[in-house]
Amino acid sequence: MSNWDAYFMEIARAVSQNSKCFSRKIGVVIVKDRFVISTGYNGVPRGVIHCEHLNPNNELECPRKLKGYVSSKDGEPTGLHLCRAAHAERNAIDIAARLGHHTDGCTMYCMCPIPCIECAKSIINAGIKEVVITEFKEYQKDINSLGLLENAGVCVRLPNGKDK
């Protein structure tokens, strides 16, 4: 692993610890010319009440789980229509846009496997050219987000430089 890859993946790991999501702690760093321009983690949008404050019994529980949904059924999350959180990848892209930082040609370091299909679409439209992930594992088995990213010319690789 290059020193830069190790450095930015460690930042992504630290960012993931800010997530209040009960299901997954994901962190992302967007880098341009070896400078961090944005970070993001799984969480509710700015100013929105977090899930832990919605439960009348004051239990720290995900609304999806309270209704019987699971984070992964055969590799596919269920009940996402109840989730109040945005994914780390989209949060990082949105924050960069809000702060006026363009993401065209950037590298995204993800403390997760291959981003989901919705995040893949945002990554492509944001002009991100490289995504560094922790492992080659599909998030949603029914849609090939890796194929979508590669078809758009986005390089997806592990921190050691190896692609699929």
C-alpha cells in the first residue's frame, strides 16, 4: 500500500467513527492533488433529528430494525425507505458542492466495499475518476455497481493499487 493510500484510508477510517448509524459505520474522503477537499460519513442530513431521538422508549435502535427489517438479507439491505441517513459517499459529494469544491478528476477513499448503485451514480455524475475501497464485495447483489462505475471510466481499486 502506498503511503498516500494508507494515509487517506486512515482518515476515512477516522471519519467513519463520526457516524451515528446503528447499521454501518462508513467513512469517505475525497482527495484532489493529495489534498482532502471533503469528507463524509453515514448520517442524517444537516439539522435533522437523529434516529436515536425518535424512539419513544429512548432505546438506541434503528427505525428499520424496530419494524423487523435487517441490514443485510442475502447481501441486500432491506427497509431502506425508512432510513433517515444518507450514505457517506453522497454526503461527501454534497458537502464538497456546498463548500464550492469541484470533484471532477478526484479520488474517493471509501472505508467500505464497492459503493451501492445510488452512490455509484452520484460518484459518476460528480466526475470522480478513482474509488479506493476496502474489498471487492458487491453491496447490492441484484445491480452491478462495479460494472456501472467501470463502464463510466471510473477506476475502482484496493489501496495497494490492484484493481479487479
